[in-house]
Amino acid sequence: MILEVKNIDKSFGKKQVLKGVSFVAEGGKAFGLLGRNGAGKTTAIRILMNVFPADNGEVLVDGEHIDYNKIKIGYLPEERGLYPKKIIFDQLVYFSVLKGMNKKDAVKAVDHWLDRLGMLEYRNKRLDTLSKGNQQKIQLITALSHDPDIVILDEPFSGLDPVNAMLLKDVVKEQIGKGKIVLFSSHQMNYIEEFCDSIAIINTGRVVLKGDLHDIKRNYVRDRLVVNTETPERIMADFGDSCSKNEDGSLLIKLDNVSDKQNVMKKLIEHYDIDEVKVFEPSLNDIFVEYTHKEI
Amino acid sequence: MKQFGRIFQFELKGYLKNKIFVGITIIMIVAIAVAMFIPNIISLIGSGSSDEQKDRPIMLIHSESPELSLLVEQYFEEAFADYDIKITDGTVDDVKEQIVSGKVECAFVLSSASSYTYYVNNLSMYDVNVGIANTVLQEVYRANAMIQSGLTPEQAGEIMSVQIDGVTTALGKDQMKNYLYTYIMIFALYMVILLYGQMVATNVATEKSSRAMELLVTSAKPTNMMFGKVLASCLAGFLQLVAIFGSALLLYNINKNAWSGNVLIGSIFNIPVVLFIYLLIFFVLGFLIYAFLYGAIGSTASKLEDINTAVMPITFLFIIAFFVVIFSMTSGNVDNVVMKICSYIPFTSPMAMFTRIAMSTVPWYEIVISISLLIGSVVGIGILAAKIYRVGVLLYGNRPRLGTIIKSVFKKS
């Protein structure tokens, strides 16, 4: 299954929130939708979920207009919240039947997920008696219980302890393994790097970078070297302004010309006491900052 | 439709499981039960003490003339059956002393057949002895005067006791009889709409402030949400009224004999069936139109604290409608111009038209026009409310102006 968001425009009043946003997400893969606060991610997700229509553009599944009666979407909103005063089991079943399940299947699915996330003991408790992390696990069930084709997770890892984060990772991998489209929106880049095959970065309503994460990294200009050495002072003195020190103690050397790469590496190994030298590969975090900090 | 049914069911269950909702209903029923059994309880206590006639309070009669004392005593014994009437020969000071000490409850000190002083220790708010005494003494005076001018005591008695035989037939509605139950129904309507309207608004705002809305808007259609919520609250309110009035009716019938002397209470439970049907129609329609408004307003508030100020305009509108109706009722003219206009305006017609039907004679076509206008407005406002809801629920931060929201609703559609 392929989900395609094509040239979406959306304005609220005079403010244009989305400007020709397009991206493609594939089944069996995770897609990362990135952007700074207020960039338009949530608006894009809401249009995708048909909460309100786009001014222009379309949402396609396998090349055809998305049919919301057929394609099921599961959503974990960034702003978490269910009914605090209601019994957990009751509201989970309610949200499942709202999404079109029959009562019997809903009960079965909710019990399955409570068990899967280790929450069965809270089944008949009120939501507000739970800790924040546990409430979040309950909320995750509302996104998954009706076995959706598209799973949208907005900041799924925030507020989870490492053990629960691990559990969620397993669940996400399981969903991807089932061939579903998993759409991530997060500021925690390490998780995006771990899961997502492709990404789109939205900045002030526009997609500024999109594609396969691996390709993006490979295509990044390879004009910097990372050097680990016992004698950084000598290198810094010799390379002057083009050399800077990283936080972890390693050195970063900016090349004047990409074609100098081999020569500089050779020179470093021959003249200095070098433990390691490699071409700098930016982390997603670096890429994100580079593409989004310009247009503030 | 399926989704609407599920929302309706969930919301209704929410009301019926709500401890406050159930608590209020039970308290109301218990209060009514106690009130309905009061005559039985009183007569039970009363019958226990009826053997002890000696305990009747003492009323003294004092006069310079023994004949006058005797004559007055004779009349007073009839008029004040609750008192033990005694003639005293002591001085006025003795009489006062006996009253203050509590031996005697009250005393009439007569200086002539037409003037007296009434002594009592603490004058109760409900003391009607003076009024009764005035009537009795007037009677005595007139009878005496007639006898003195030559009539026989029998003739005088006949003249004094003549009965006027008159019959009143109301060809339209008997306002005196209808007043009480119309008042009770209007008041019930008023209470239920205000109470449930607030509940709907709070309900929507709670979902919004707890962010459950984020999930709801992506799971259900706003029209289904709005109609499900409002109709569930309508049914809950209706069930509550049925429970309260039903048990009142049941308890009244159980205690019917004890209440037989009370025309007022009797009139409440003798509502004509047709009027009751009108009550149902106006209750449901009036409830819906306000509940939709309250729901729409609730969706524009981001925080629960904002609700009270947000719903104020609607509450004012409703209170004004209520007062117009109540003033017209008490003034006795429910067919005045204001009421006539109000009975066609959808926001006021549930109360105004119902009152006119109950207390006056309204041509059938006026009723049809009023109800049709109301039904049309309920549907229109329902749809508009669902649209406001759709826009309103996703707006956080400062409460937007209603005008801005309505504008954006129409822009979209």
C-alpha cells in the first residue's frame, strides 16, 4: 500500500499553514514526518485524517482518492488525553467501536492489547489513577486496537521509561512487519533514525527535504573529516580555522575541496599520531538543524 | 447512524452512571415521598392526641357585663373549636399574668359588645383569632340590634345565615385551577433546560480540555458527536423527570384519600392528557434547541473555567424568556402582545406557547405554526451547532468570538 499526500495547501484565516506539501509513505516501512514546533505537522496529519479538508491538493492511497470508510487509520495524538474519570476498559471499547468495530471484536482486541502492554491489572480502573507513562500506554491502545492500515504516532516515546520505550519499539516493529504504513512524527531524532526508512522535513509549511534517509545521508556533501587523535593540539595548530574540536574530544576538519579528501587523510596518517580518521556522516539531528534553523 | 447510536449509548450510560445525577434524582423522589405522606403522618399523630381533649389551650373572656360574657362565650365556643373557652371574673392584670405564666394562651377583654383588647403572649405570624373574633362579634352585634328593633331571634338567625347560591362556569380555561400546574411545569422545564444545558456544555469542554477531543474528532463525525450528546442528555433529562413526576403521581394516588380535602394539590395531578402531550412536545423541542446552543458554546471554550462566562448570553436569553412568561402568568393576561410574539420565537416559544395553551384558548393554527417553526429551528440550530463544534473543538487558547466561528463555518460550507 502506498500513501501519497500531494500538493496540499491549507490556510487558517489569512495564515497559510501548509504550502504545497507532498510526501509518499509505503506499507511495511516507517515514515518520519519532521519539523519544528508550529511547522504544520499536526495540520498535515489532520488533513490526512480528514478532520478538515485541504484548500488544495489530495490524499491518495495506491493512486486513488483515499476512502475513509475502507482505510482504517490509528492515531496517537501528541496532545494525549482520554476521559480521566471513566473506566479504562469502557473507554477503550468505546473508541474501538467508534472506529467501526463491533462490540465483541472490540472487547477481544482491547483485552489483547491490555495484555500485550502489561496493563491488564488496570482494566477496570479509572484512567486518572494511572501514572503518566501508563496513561500513554492506554492511549496507544486506542491507536492500535482496531487494527488500522495506517498508524500515525505523534511523539510516541515522550514520557516513557526505557523499559516501556523498548516495549513500544517492539510493538512498532511488529506493526511495520505486518505491512502497515507507520507514520512517525517526533523530535527525538534517534528514534526516527532507528525506525524510519524515509523522511520529510517540513519547515514553515513547506517540505524542505524528503526521501530515503540512507540516501539523504549518503548524498550529504562529504567535505568534512572526523579525526580521533592523542595530539589534537598539533593538528589544530597546523590546520588553523578549518579545524574545530567536537564535544567528544574528536576533531572536525573542513576541507576546502571535496577532491582533497584522500590527500588530507594520507597526510594526517603520515604526520600525526592518529587513532582513527573517517568522513563525517551527519546525524539526522544535524540535517534537521541545518534545514530548519535558517528560516526562523 | 451506527456511530450516532454508539455515541448516544455511551453518553446516556455516562449520565445514568453519574453518581450526582442518580443522587439528585433519588433525593428529589424521597423529598416528594415525604411530602406526599405528610397528611397521613399528621393524621396519625393527630389521632393519637384526639382523646386528650383537656390539652386544648385556654382562651379567656373578660367583660364587665356577665350577660355579654355569656353570649360571647356561646358564639366563641363554636368559632374557636380548638380552644377551651372560659369566662373569668378576675381583673385585667390577673388575665395578663395568667397569659405570661403560660396557663392561658390568650384572652379577649371586652369593654363593650363592639370593642375589645386581645391579649396574647407571643403573637404568631399565623394568628387569625382577631379576624375570627371580629366576624363573630359583628354577627353578635347585628343579631342583637335586630332583636332589639323587634325581630324574633329566629328571624334574626335566618337573616344572618342566608347562603348565596352561585355557580361559575369557565367556558375556556380556568386560570385559577391551571395556574399551579402550569407554573410547576414551566419551572420544571426551566430547571431541566438550564441544568442539562450546562451539563452538555461542560461535557464538551471537558472532552476538549482533557484532549480526548483530539481522538474523538479523528474517530467520529462532528454531527454524530453533537446529536449523540444532545439527544442522550435529552433522554437522560426526560427519564429524570419521568422518575420524579411518575413517583409523585404514584405516591399521590397511594395517599389520595388523605389529600382529598386539598383542591390545590388535587389540581396538579389532574392535568388534562392533551396538555400533557403538549408539555412533552415543548419539553423535547425546547430542550434540544438550548442543548445544541450550549453544546456549540461548550466547544469554543478551552478550559472548564471559561464555560460559565461563555454560556452567559444563552442563559440570559433563557432567563428573560422565563420571566416574561412568569410575569404574564401572575398578571393574569397570558395573551398579551409580548407573549404572542414570544410564542413564535423558537427560543421562547416552548415556554410562552405552552403557557398560553395551558391557561388560555389558542387557535389550533397558531399552535401548528409555533411548533413547525420550533421544529425547523431545532434542525437548523442542530446542524449549525455541529458545524461550530467541528471548528470550535480544535481551537485552543483564547476563546474565539462566536461571530468569527460562525463566519468560518459559513466560509467552509
